[in-house]
Amino acid sequence: MEKISFWTCFKRSAAVVVAWLLLRTLRKLFFEFNEFVELKNQFVAIDQKGLAVIVALLIIIVLWLGVSLIGAIGYFVYERFLKKLFS
């Protein structure tokens, strides 16, 4: 039985969150194309496109890391403590 570390839990959680974000984006792109076109039109209307891209990327990264951290904490507690209690 391998000993699980928090870093391993965080990496796995981050990979799951990235996959979830990509799948959600692809679903919106293919099935809710009107929202995607509206977002593109709003972006074209912005004067400071560079700042908008930087802010959007920072928001995505912070949300990705935050959700990954929450997921890693839950996964770590489950693997380390709860799995031993219930097995």
C-alpha cells in the first residue's frame, strides 16, 4: 500500500479540474454556441484587450487552483483517514 501525500492529491485534483473545465468549455462551444458568439462579441467591443485577457487568465488560474486545493483536501482526508476507518 503506497503512502499518499498531499502533493499527489493536489496534482490528481488539479488534473481532474482541468479536464472538467475543458469538457465544460467544449460543451458550451458545441451545444451553446450563441453564448460563445455573444462572449466573443463582448470581447471584440473591449478597448483594452490585453488587460481583459490577462484578467480572464488570472481569474481562471485562481479558480483552478482554489477548486484543486479544495478537492485535494477532500481527497487527502478520504485517502488518509476515512478509507482506513471504513475498510
